[in-house]
Amino acid sequence: MTSKVGFDPSQTCGVQAFQHLDRYYRICFYGSGLEHVRIGEKVLFQNQAGKYWIGIIERDCFMFIGEEAFSTVLDALGYDGQVERMKELAEQDDWFCDQGELPF
């Protein structure tokens, strides 16, 4: 796993910004709030149980990326990395084009 630039695992309150795999993230720890948001920004919100919800800021909503809360920041980042990789593969011109007709 590559390093997380600016990530401080000892921080447990407030808001923390960092970079991972050339993407920018912010963590909003439980009891804190975001003063400003940027459309397209990825944010992890910590709940009261200490788990993290990851999502992206859209024009008029916060869109969750995962189906459930993650136990650690690293788990959430790993999941987000897999989602981004699937998007990259789907955008390739020759990906999934040779399947042809299904037999049923």
C-alpha cells in the first residue's frame, strides 16, 4: 500500500485533509463539522461508533460510495481505490467488448 501524504493516525478529532494515490480526502471526525465543501471532494465521516462512511460531495447531496461503514480509514481507502480502478477499466475502449451474444 502506498503512503498517505499528510495523514496523521494520531488525530482523532476535528477535520484532517490528506492525499492518497493522487486523490485528496478529508476526514470529519465525530462531533466535528465541515466549514466548507468542494463539489467532487471525497470525505470520510466518522460516526459515534468510530466507523467511517466514505462518499463524494455532489452539487446538492453527499453520495455514499460504500454500502456500509468501514472499521478503519485504510479499509475505506482500499475500497475507494478498487471502485476507482473499476471505473478506469470500464473507460478503456477494448474492455468487455469481445463478449458477443450470450448463449441464452
